[in-house]
Amino acid sequence: MTHHMEGLPKDAFEQVVVDSAQAEKISKPSLSFWQDAWLRIRKNKAAIVSAFVLLFLIIMAFAGPYMVEHDPENVRVTHANLPPKIPGLEDLGIFNGEGKLGSKTVNLYEVKKVEEYYWFGTDSLGRDLFSRLWKGTQISLYIAFVAAVIDMLIGVIYGGISGYYGGRVDDIMQRIVEILIGIPTLVIVILMIMVMEPGIWSIIIAISITGWIGMSRIVRGQVLKFKNQEFVLAAKTLGASDGRIIKRHLLPNIMAIVVINMMFTIPTAIFFEAFLSFIGLGLQAPKASLGTLINDGYRFLEYQPHMLFFPAIVLSVLMIAFNLIGDGLRDALDPKMKD
């Protein structure tokens, strides 16, 4: 060994200096909570695909009604119940305007002498289903987002106060929640809508009346968990005010859970709105939402299946996309899910 070493020049070795100040240094760049979450969600293919699908549906909800020249509320009885007809695809034998007339399959556009194209067909009043579908999606999304934001705000404030102050305050607030949980949501909603005029805001209020309870209980649980931990006690000892502790220490820690829950609240609200419209308690004609379109469509299922098919597909895809994004966010943001 020494025989080989002798042939090496002295400057081939470098003396290692141990610097105690550098000993604690972490060589790997530290990632913030959100950067770490982003890296993890990027690996979740289902969540990423769902995000793109959702983005596409949101863009279509706003751009769709302007892509065709037909007004979504324009009634033309002479053009009623036309099947889908799309330029380009009609040559392939699909979406070519053929539908049932009695027991025969005929080209209904030629029978009714209609020159225009209705991409997704028309409904029983001759309104264009393509523009109605996207207008309806827009209204359904609007109702769901607003309801989810209201749920989040009430839930976070109510649950936060209940958990943070504890004791008597917590007892009283939780009894109120238990009473509300005991009343079936549908009963409250139906009463609400009967009292108020049916419309977008009455549906939003109806969904929000009990929608915030789940969020408030989750937030309360999180606040109870964090408020006795060292970093909160240290802030208290240093004389930080309640407001500062909530804003600087508690809220950032529960934000992830709030975001995840909001992602699951939105599809529930979309579905609930569709259900209300389906049973006739939702939006009134001529306004459209996914629920009213499905309601219109199922009556003509035998002869005009496309009327039910398109809104049902959009509703299903929306629900699946939100749920998969919610799952992806839960895996990415919840440290306990770390592998």
C-alpha cells in the first residue's frame, strides 16, 4: 500500500476542515409545504388529468354558448326535438340528424326542412341543446362554487371559535350543531324553497343552510388538536393576541384540510342542485342547469336519448373530476398520507 502512495505528489490530497458552524447545514434544498405538495400532486396522474378535464369544462361553460349562433333560451317550435347534427361528422354516419319518427328512422332535418345545424340537437321547444348544455353547466358550477365558499367561510369561523375558546362556548355551539344535524337536510331545503322564490340564490341558501356543518366539525377537531401544541403555547406565553395566534399559527395549519374538504363540497353541491332541479324545486324555465336538462331529457329517453345523454355525461364527468382532484389534494396535502 505504502509502495503505491509514495508515487503520488503531495498536493493530491486536500485537508478536510471541519467547520462546526456548517455542521448543522442541510445540503438538500428545503421545500416549503406547498412546493412539497405540488411535487407530490404532479405524480398523481388521475388528479392532473382531472384538472385538465375540469379546466376544459369550465372554459366550455363560458365559451360554449357563444360557439353557436343559437340563443339558449330562443324557442322555435318548428325546430323541436331534432337529433344532433354536426358538420363533418354527419358524413361518417354519426350525428347526421337521423332520428325516430314513429317506428321508422328518418332524417328529421329533411323532414322538417331545417337548414341549420344543431350540434347536440334541440329540445321539445326547439331550443338549441348545445348552448343550453353549456349555459346550464355554467349555472350549476356557479351555484356549487358560491355554496362551497359560503360553507367554507361559515364552517371555518364557527368551528374555529368553537374549538379555540372551548369550554362553555364549545358546549353551546356543539349542541346547536347536533340539533341541526338531527333535522333532515331535504326537509329544511324544501321548506326554504317554498318560502323563497325558486331561483339561483334560494338554491345556494338552501344548500348552505346545513352544508357548513361538516366543515365546522372538521375545523373544530383540527383547532382542538393544534391549540395545545408547543408552538401555540409559546406564542401565548410571548403575549400574542388570540387574533394573531389564530391568523398566524392555527389557520395556516388547517388550511390544507379546508381546501381538501372544499374540493369534496363542490361535487356534492353540484349533485344536490341537479337533484333539486330534477324534482322540480330548482331553477324555473327558461333558465337551465344540468338538473333541469336531465329532467327534460329523461321524459324523451325513448325517442330522443341524446337529450338526457349529454347533460348526464357532463354531470358525471364533473363529479368524477372534482372527486379525483380532491383525492389527489388529500394525498398531497395531508402529511399523514406521506409514504
